[in-house]
Amino acid sequence: MKSYNIRKYIIVIVLLGLISIPLTSFTYETYKKIIIYSYAKIITENNQTTEIITDDSGIPIVDYKIKNGYYIGKQYNPVTISQHALNSWQKYRHCSKIQ
């Protein structure tokens, strides 16, 4: 009975290892491209591309431009700021490992 459980755990560990190989092969640049593609190309209802710019402190601001006939303008978006912070943290961790 115990050998059955050990085999079961070994199979699960091997399968998880095989699944994790493609996930760890992504480079920092690949993750950066995914984030940029996901958040920099937000399309409003008027098919205007929303721009992401940064303020003087480097905090991203989303320019929503015109939506439903109203000028929304530049707004701080908490999701965009969070993604930028996570991206910066990953870049910091990546650079600190190299040194």
C-alpha cells in the first residue's frame, strides 16, 4: 500500500516538473511584451487607442481620451500602476541576481 502512494507522488512530481519547464523558460523580455501588449493597447469604444504615459515621478497615467462623447482625459489607473510596480520589482530582482 505504501509503495502505491510513493509511486503516485513520484508521478505527480514528475508531471509538475514537466509542466513547469515551459513556464520557467520565459525571459524577462517575454513577460514585458505580454504586459505591454495587454495594457498599452486598450481600445475605447470610439476605437481610439488609449495611451499610457508616465508623470514626473515615473507613475503611469492612462489617457482615455474621449469615451461616449465625453472627454475622460488622463487618469491614474490602479491596475496599471500595480502592473508597472510589479514589472519594476521583477526588473529589480532580475538585475540584483546578475550582480
